[in-house]
Amino acid sequence: MVRPRHVTDRDLLWTARACFLEHGPAVSTSVIADRAGVSQATIFKRFGTKKKLMVQALMPDYVGPQWEAMLRAPDARPIPDQLVEKGLIVIAFFTELQPRIAMLRACGTEILEELHADGQTPPPVRALRAMQSFFDAAIAAERMRAVPTETLALTWLGALRNRAFFTHMMPSLHLDGDDATYVRELTDMLWRGLRPVEES
């Protein structure tokens, strides 16, 4: 007798995410269950309600290689090279996150509040503080000029998020270049004002 395939919670969340993004928040749990190869009872047993399933499926990830790179302190490489590396990670994160947040917003702001009710630092705040710490460390090592690092981190993250926003919300706009070109150009412009005096 063939044993039934075990579907992990992670498998169910990936399937649910795809269904919510494809069909919207009104998609039936029966559709999600059929695609995942489980019963509706399995979904409710594991996640309680459809609302909880949706929040967990669409909420940003807190762990993974992208976060390891984001949280990394400056190393010996040139600061602009590290900013390009981090920038590509962040813009990919925002590109994936944008439709998920838009879906959650369509269901009401109270669902977004639930993302922050589990005691963990929300991913956007975590990214902000990580970049602020990165800039603080670079300034302390005299590898870039002293500037208000929270403002700089907000500016840098905002510029990356804006490209993801326009790409998702206005695909007909056809922004110039690809993400990699954009990140390099952004880094080059910012670095002109951030580089140490001796490099100016």
C-alpha cells in the first residue's frame, strides 16, 4: 500500500500563498487543499482559520540567506561593493513582498497589525536597523563620511522599495534598465556624497 505523501506546514503555506496571489483573498480553502493534496480539515487543524492561514502565508520571512547577508557587518571589501550586494538582496525582497503586502492591505489594516503581534521585530524595521548599524560601523572605521545614519538607511531602503513598488503597481511604465543596473547607479550616486574625504 502506498503511503500518503506528507505535506509539511511550509508546503501548505507555499501553496496557500500561490493561491491567494493568483485568486485573491476570497479563494476557497477547498481550492488550496486540492492543490496541496490535503483535506480542508488538515488546513484548519494546522492553522485554525482561513485568516490565520492567509496571514502566515503572506507575511514576510524572518530568516534565510537574504537576512544573513542583510545583517552582516562591513567586511574588508570596498563599501560600495557591499552596498550593491545588499541592494540586490533588498530589492529582490521588496519585489517579492510587494504583492503580498498589497493582498494583506486589501483585507484590512488589522491583518497587517497581526504581522507585528508575535513579539518579533517586523522585517522592515529589522532591515532599517541592520542598515543603520552597517553605516554606523563604516563611519566608525572612517570608511565613509559621518552622516545621520537613520536618514541614510531610510533613503537607501526607500529608493529600493520604490522601484519594486512601481514595477508591481505600474508594470506598463517600463522603468529603465534592470534591477542590477538600478542598484549600481543608486550606489554610485549615494557614494559620491558618502565617500571619505581622501577619496573625493
